[in-house]
Amino acid sequence: MIQLQNLVKDYGTLRAVDHVNFEIREGEILGFLGPNGAGKSTTLRVITCFLAPSEGNIYIKDLNIREHSQQIRRMIGYLPENNPLYIEMTVFDYLKFVANVRQVKNFKERLQAVIDQCGLHGVVHKPIQTLSKGFRQRVGLAQAIIHDPEILILDEPTSGLDPNQIMEIRELIKELGREKTLIISSHILQEVQAVCDRIVIINKGRIVADGSTEELKSSFSSKTRLILNLIAPEEEIPALAGELKDISLLSTTRRAGEELEVVVEYAAGEDKRSEIYNYIKRSEWTLLEMHREKISLEDVFRNLTIEEGGEA
């Protein structure tokens, strides 16, 4: 549905977006991640036709943003990072204003729909300046969907909200995702992991990863790390890695009483748990627990944006 082809955006001598290519399928919820200054918001502003590309193009349903920006704007709802509200207006007046700008013909019907979807009952006739930040975000979402767009782009939709408000907005985003193609930019990795079907990571203006959460994790786990909680003579632990092939002993830590936490590692394509269990049994040690340590989305993000030269 959306195709970015060799997209470049320059601000003078600064290249904010550097030959970006990716596609977004219809009905997909895409998480767009990157550190500050990576080019996320610039990319979103070009997709929404707020900025013109320096090079390359974007196609939305075979329409390109250079020649069909007005048609594309009608297809998109956009909530920028800095929620653009006229706070002296009431919620009703503000949504009516946006609907007029968007040339919404069935305003009463759409108003009732967005009030229901965004949970704005009871605040419709209140001035926006009297609302909490959570409700202001709901009003921002309402203005983004008042014209019933096919595509919804949300830039940091839960920024500055408390945990309860984040959960409320997250559920609202999930509901909207059943009907629309969504692009969500966020610094909250748990939020992206909970809501999005696919993740694209940008760093220094270039795409450095693209895939589902599990695909990204798999691509960065060349090793399996196994955590063993057991009771055994500490001096005998090094023999485990010495006698079992292709297993590395990373650490041994004494916990409460006689309990040890032992961390071993081996190639991700293999499963050494049976060998390790049998060795523990032969050695007459007591195994209390065995579990694999999984790489997190945060690990992937840091590997791509810090260890490969990015800035957090």
C-alpha cells in the first residue's frame, strides 16, 4: 500500500534521511523505531506530505507524493509528536474546525463515531485546556481520524503519559489497527512490541533492520545462553564446559546458601540442554532450574543504534 523508494531528505548540508526503502502492506501496524535524530519524524513528515523529498519518491496506492499530494493527504490521518491542539477551543469546536478543513460532509455521524472510539464522552463541550494530557491525546487521535482515513500515522502517541494513560491509548491504537494501516513511531519498545506486526529501525537516516519482533531477535541471537540454578561444589563447575563439546562457561555466581547460578552459552542452532542435564545427573548435582535467556527488542535496538556507531 505504501512504498518508499530511495527516499532522501536534506536540510542544507545535513542529510536526515538517506536512501530509505521499505514497504507497508495494507492493514499492517508498523513500528518505526530509532534514536533521537535518526530521521523518524522527518520520514513521517515526508509520507504525510508536510515535507517534500529531496530525492526519491513515495507511492501510496500507486499515487506518488510529488504529483498527487492532495489526494494522498485525504487518505492519511496524522498525530504529530507535538499534539497540535487549539486549547482555548472546546473539544466539539476543535473537531468541527478540523472536519471543515478536511471537508467532512457527514460531521455529526463522524463526530459520534470518534467520540465513541476515543472515549470522549463527558468532555465534548469542555475547553481542551482543562483536560488532562491523556484526554488531550485522545482529542489528538480524534482529529486524526475524523475524516475516516485509510492510513493513520502516530508520532510518539504516548509521550509524557502516565502508565494508566499509556495502557488506555495502547488499547485504543489496537482497536484502530483493526480498521486501518498504522505507522507508529515510539521510544517505548514494550509498546511497539505489544501493538505492532512489524518493526523498521532507522539509524543515522538509514534503515538498519526490518522484520517482526521475533525475526529481529533471531537475527541477533547467534548464541543461546542457558541459566542453570543448581547445588554443586563450586570448584567442579568448570569441568562442565571442559567435558561437554562446544559449550562455554560464562559465569558462576553464588546465590543464597549452597545455590549457584551458572551461565553457559552455545551455538543457537543447537540444543544442548539434554547433554547438560545428563552431565548434572552423572555428577550427582542438584538441578533447581534451567531456562534460556532470550534476547530482547531492547538488546536488538541497542546493538543496531549504539554498538554499530549510533547515538542513544
